[in-house]
Amino acid sequence: MATETRQPQSGKSPVVAAGDASQAAAPAGTAAATPDVVAARWVQPLRLHLSIVIVLLLIGISVPLMALTYEQGRRMALANAEQQMAQLSQQTIDRYRSLFGDGYSTVTVASVLTPLLTAPPQDLKANTDYLIKTLEGSPYMDGAYVGYPDGSFLHAVAVTRNPKWIEAADMPADTVFAVRTIEQQETGPVLTWRFLDRNNVTIAERSTDKVTYDPRRRPWYRAASKAGEPVSVGPYVTATTGSLALTLAAPMAGDGGVVVGVDLLLETLSRVLADGAVSTNARGFVFDREKKLIVHSDEATMNGILEGFAGVSKAGSQPPPVDQALDAIKEELRVIAENQDRTARFQVAGEPYLARISPVGFSDLLKGNTIVIAAPLSDFVGPSERLLRKNLIVTGIVLLAGILVALLVARLISRALLGLSEDARQIGNLDFDAPPAPNSWIAEINTLSRALAAAREAIRTFALYVPREVVRTIVASGQAKAGQAARQDVTVLFTDIRDFTTISEQHSPEEVVGMLSVYFDTMNPIVERHNGAIIQYLGDSIYAMWNAPLADPAHVDDACRCALELKAAIDELNLRCRREGRPELVTRFGVHTGEAVVGSVGAQARRQYTAMGDTVNVASRLEGMNKQYGTTILVSDAVRGKSGGGFTFRSLGVAQAKGRAAGIEIFELVGETNGTAPGA
């Protein structure tokens, strides 16, 4: 089939020519005379409507001003938030410093007190009173004690700060302080518990010679004795209550074998962080030298930390909640410089957070620990943002009124322009069934609409002579220009009706055309269904091609399968023809694959999309050889070799094609291996 495009002698396309005619009929700026156009007083030039839209859209100047105001307000709120975070966090850090400062002062002062050098029971009353006074003066200490090189031990405990003591030592319920002593007697060590009320009056006392606790084996004693100076030990699990504690310990100045220490429970540190929360949703963290979380302000999370250190889990307890901010904080700790206080920002589940990171620098005993206070940014900037949003809402309402007016006017333009765009797209797709675009209040749009209508009618008439499917395929593949032919692999199929000359002689031209119409209507959809394109109708013959103009990796298999289905369809058509007394249109097929030069060729005034080369000639010759061999579908060895193996072929040997020096090994395409022969 030949596909051609004729250029008007005037050099203008039909669309432009139609537009010129419309301009002559209705000059720009005047109302069209047709009765289906809206009232003339509303039909104005496009420039007038665009001017109105531009004026209304000037309101949009307020948008960047609003954004600038909002951004400046947000930046100020962020700056204030960082300053507030730094101030409030410093207060919590000061409390943390005070807590350890009390413990450090206790052990350093106690390490020079001579009475503490004597093991119980000597100076027991004075030493006990000193330790209890120490606990009364520091609300965060769990206990204060002295360990001796002979295994003696003096320990004062603030029971109300750690209820686990009540159960661990079977204490009376109203015990406020408890004193534990281990005395070395001739018969062995003796452990004595004395339980005191809030007035330091003994309310019960209990002794036993079954002593399992030895201070010399505890990590705080060993560390302080070895270092010869104050040390911090932990976190570790305490021997009696199983609590998680940090210990500050120091050897006595007069005797390094005597060690004084105080316990600070991590639960207590957690409460300090919780009590000093800088905002409603703030959390506090303490990390050790290895950046391991040892303290968290949330009670449930802290319980999970304690169980993790103890290596046990309470029966029936739920897994501790996972703080989603933890990973982000650890990443910040990874890059932070030593002893560098700074404020960090990060995202947690899409929500911005603010954190104050403060390495502990107030005590060499805790060097390497880091305190982190983190809170959602909204806790600080929320009020400011609410005020900004309120202002934005008021401004937005005013702006919305202007936008609605702009949209109303723009709709009058866009609806018509969109209709014209859709109309042009339909014409480009060779689809002429869509209704034309409606009339507009804009004179220029009406003029363009009439031009498109004229173009639609011109192309509709032209499409009666050019099959639109081939045109769509060529345009879609970008090969519409003449001279863009290129070499590529294709599979070509030729068909021919046996004795068609005789049939034409025996029937009127009208009957022949009717038979061919039915015949081609049967063949065409089958070729398209198998990804092929009919290039030409050559009288009663069809010239079809695969892998061009659109790529088809399975073009050989598609062509073979198409030939088989075409034969089956023609056989079925011929059955009907026999029943109705019409002549049968017995068809022969030839299929060959190989390289050909494919593309649009021809002159500027007439073009044709086709393939040229030996591959096309061989396919045509194969179709003709069917008469010699009494077959229906002949294919070349190239087709057999490149097929996917799903077909049955019958070898017919080597044949000599007319006008071709080299012989062709030919095969009859019998059917598919997973099916039956065509027409069966």
C-alpha cells in the first residue's frame, strides 16, 4: 500500500488555509455571524481576557510576601527555641553535676577522716552517724559505705529511696535508714543489720554468722585500691538489691586498703532527668564512654535498660518501648567532638527534633559520659507557629477570594482552549468521531475552532484513501520523513489468491470488490493482532511486515503464527463461500526473514513507507513457489532457524527462485508443535 502526503501548491497546510478563510469571514475582534455563537457583546479579543487575568493574578504578589514573613518568623522561633533549649538543658545538667558533685565530695572528704580507718565495732557510733548525715544531706544517694582490708564493712542505706531494700533485707516497713556491719570476730565474720526510723532510733536489729558478702571482692573496692585515687565504677548490678548503680569510691589517705564509697542508682538518675524535663515531650539520655545508653528519663525504657544489664527479664513483662530518637542521637554522638557542647537538629519519624548534647566535663570520674536532652521542635516553636498560621489563614482568605475570581475568568479561557487541544489531538490520532470544540467568548478561539473544523474535514477526506493504521504506526515510530530509511532485520509475508484472474473474469467488478472487502476485513485484524503491519494491498495480494516500523523481538514467531491463523481464517471463510455458492479465495503465503532497508522513501510530493532488498524479493518468490509444490505456506530456512522452536516444518529441499542466482532451502510451515495443523 502506498502512503502519501500531498503539499498544497500555495505552500500552506490545509489547516492554515482554513484559518485564513475564517479570518476573512470574521475579522479578529468582531463577533462571528453564525447563530450558534454566544452573544456578540461577550465575544472579545483574547488580549482583553488575558489582561483581566493578569490584573487579578497580581494578587499573587502577596504569596512570596506571606512566605517571607512566615520563614522569618519561623527562623526567629527556631533561634529562640535553641536558646531556650540550651538554657533549660543547662539547668538539668547542673542538677546532674550537683548529684555527682555531692557524691564526689562525700568520698573525698571521708577519705581523710581518721575515725573511718578503724573497722567495726570501733568508732561504730561516730562513723555510722557520719554516713547517715551524709545520706540526709544528699537526696540522690542510695548508700554510703566503707570497706576494710580484713573484710569488715560498714554500710548506711537510705531505704526510702530504694524500696528494694525492704524485701532484700527483710526490713520493717517503717525503716528509713538501715546500717549493715560486718565484724571480724574470733569465730568468724558476723553480719548485723540495724533498722532506724526517721528519727534515727533503732527499731529492730538482726545478726547472723552466715556472711556471703565480702567488700574486697566488689568492683568498687578493687578499682579504688588499685588506682590509689578516686574512681567511678559501673554501671553494675548491686549485690544485695540487684539494682543498677554507679559507684564513686576513694581509698583512705592513711591506708589505701580502706575504701570509702557511695552508690548512685541509675533509677535515681532517670528521675533527675525526668524531673528536669525541659518540655512536655522532652526526654533525657545518659551515655557511657562506649556511647551505650545507661540512663533514660522514661520509666518504662529505664526498666528495660536495668533488665538488660541484669541479663534477666521479669516474668510477664512487656518489651521496653523503643525510643525512636535513639538512633538519630547516636549518629550525632558519633560525629561530635570530645567536650563539645552543641545543639543538634534531626528528624524522628518525620518530626523535627531539637537536642542539646553535653559531654560530661565537670568531673574526671565521669569523663567520656554524655548527657543528651531531646525534645520535639514543636514543643518550643508550637506557639509561634500557631500565631503564624493564624496570620496566614487570614491572609489566605483574602487571597482565596482573588484566586476564585481569577479561576472563574481563567475557566472561561481554559475550557475553550482545552477543547481545542483535545480536538487537535483527535485529529492527530486520525480520530474524526469526536464532536468539535464548543464556542467561546474569545473571538480568536472561535476563529481557531473553525480552522480546526476545516482541517478535520480535509483530513477526514484524505484518510479515505490512506489507511490510517499505517499512518499512525509510521508517525508513532518517528519515520514519517522521506529519506530516513535504514537497514534492519524484518520478517516479510506475501499472500496471493489462487486463480484470482479467473475469478475476476467470471464476476462483475462490483462483486469482486465486495469479495475482496470481506477478504481483507478478515485478514487485516489478524495481522495487527500478531504485531504486524500491512504495508501494501497489491490487487488481491497483501504485503505485510514485522519488526518495522515498531520493534518486535519475536517478529519471526509472530509472522509464522500469523500465517497459520490467516490460513485457518481463510479456510473458514471458504467454507461459508461454498455454502453460499460464492467462489473460494484459496490463498498462498510466503514468509522470509532477513535484513532490508526500511523507511519512508519517495519524492517530496509522494512518499511510501516500505522495505526494499533481497529479503522482500525472496518472500514474494516463496509465495509463488506454492503453486509448484502444491503447498499453502512456504518459509525459508532463515525463518525456520530463527523461530522459537514452537512450529512444525516440512523440508522441501533447495529451490531456485526466479531471477536469483543462489538457491533457497525451503520448508512448508505445517503448524504449531503444541497445536494442530492450520485449518484442522
